[in-house]
Amino acid sequence: MSTGKIVLALDGMGGDHAPDVIVNGADIARERYPGTSFLLFGDEARLKALVDKRKGLAQVLEIVPAEDAVLAEDKPSYALRRRRKSSMWLAVEAAAQGRADTIVSAGNTGALLAISMFAMRMLEGADRPALASFMPTARGESVMLDLGANLECDADNLAQFAVMGSVFAQILLGLDKPKVGLLNVGSEELKGREEVRQAAAWLRRENSPVSFHGFVEGNDIGAGVADVVVTDGFTGNIALKSIEGTAKLYTQFVRDAFRTSTLAKLGYLFASGAWSKLRIRVDPRRYNGGVFLGLNGVCVKSHGGTDALGFAYAIGVSVDLVRYDYKSKLVEGLARLREITSATETPAASLQATGGTA
């Protein structure tokens, strides 16, 4: 665990409600995480006016002028070529060059990924970055990845994501040996596409760097059967948005039910304490802070529409990843995975030998 001072680079102009939410979030994080300081990139005049209103924030924050900003509608390729003087570019660059320990942005997701991959490069043993985040489950919280960075993945990618997610859960959820599951259409060993079965064959080996649970299905995600759920970005993004949409639907159902009669409204008043606890439990701000795992640096993506408290939670994710030495633990896990995947007998050969089919 690192006990030194942590410097965070913040994209002051990224997000739906920037720069107000960014500055307010930094002020909340300043009190929550003593010993942290901030490099805030963006429009100097606008940022200074906001910082000066918050007593004590200026003492731990330096404003770094940026004459441009990445827009929500910018394509990643355009941001990469034409936004090199933007707050996002300069913030990522500060983290890549070691002037900051991490970058946090609520801006354009595709642009942030493209810029971070260009500036930070990949860790040894990681071929692609994976977007990981938290979600509430019946057992507490779980990690899910990839949530949209890679629409198609091969067995190597999925196995690497499993290691990334395991390290992420160890640090952020405090789990010694998080159970890792591969999302599939069934729990049986012979189910699913070849790349999923190949990744599973590697992860099942005795010297695997993760505690592999096996295959999990869609209904297992909310049940918390696995602490880490691994899939490709196409499937993961659809699964995440389906879960979010279903949660909103049932919330609306409950609200409508309590409006049907006077007795129902009275019932709501009697249950108000329980509903308050439920709102806190499923508050999306508590799970804000997706991370591009696998980069040679720490890059945290906040939800673009979050408020100050949500942005402060994203900063907290960033602080913990630096404090608990995420990069070195991930490099160690990926090295162990390479030893498995470079073995003479391939998972495909193993499946053929046992007569395995999709």
C-alpha cells in the first residue's frame, strides 16, 4: 500500500455539467482523501472563479490552462488528431508522463479511450483495455467487464480481462480471492462460443492467476454468483443497459403502485424509512467510476451526467487504485497468465481430445 501523496489530473471541461460538477467533486474528495492534490485542466477563468468559492480547495489544487475541450459529439479519431490542446488531452498526458498518478474524466468515452491508449500505451501482457465498473448484487457488489471498449474478443482477451477484473476486485472490493465467472449461455463446460470455452480452459488450470468459478448466466449477475463477471464489450454493454433499464422500470412500477389509492399512499409513508435505505443501496452515484483496465496508467471514466457526489466517488476509485498499487499487481497476474497460455497443449487441443463441442 502506498502512503505517499497522490496527484490526480482532472479533466475540468469534460461531462454534461462541467466545470461545476468537477470542481465540486474535487472539493468533496479533498475532505474524503487527505493527502491528495489535483491538477485541474480547462478554462482558467471559469475554473478559478469556481475554485475560489470553496475554502481550502485552492491549497491542494493547481489550475492548468487548456484552450480547448473535447466535445460529446467528437469522434475518437477527431479528438485524437485535433484536440491535442484540450483539457482531456493535457490531463491524460500529465498522467502518462508521471506528473500525475491518475486521470479522471467525465467526458467523451470513446475519445478518452483513444487518447489514453495513445498516450499511456498498454501494460505488458495486456493486448486491449477493458472498461470495468461495479454493480449492486444480492450478495453485495460485483465487478463487470468489458462494458463496451471491445465489441469482439478472442480467448486471449477474455482471459486477460479475467485477470484484470480479479485484481480490480481485490483492490476495490477488498476480496482476497474474488470468484471470476465467464458470462455464457449456460453453466455447462461445453456451452458457448469457442473463444469463451478456450478462455475457460486456461483459467481452470491449477496455476491459474484467478479463482475461476466457471460459466455464469445472465440471471447470475444480479444474484452475485461471481464477484467478477467477464464478457466481451458488445455483450457487456447490452447486459449493463438491460439491468439499468429493468431497475428503472421496476422503480416506476413501485411508484405507480403507491399512487393507486389513499391507503397505498399511507403505506408508502409507513415504509418511507425502508425506501430511503433502498435508494441509498442502489444509488448509481455510489457505483460511478469505470476504469480502462490494462493501460500503462490509471484512467477513470466518470458518468457524463453525474453530480458532484458521483464524481467524488470516481475520484475515490482512482485514489484506491494508486494507493494499493494496482499496476504492479496486474503485471504479476498477467505474467502468470502468459505462462499458462504459452503451454504446449492449447485449450482447443484439450477440447478436441475430450470431444468437446459448442
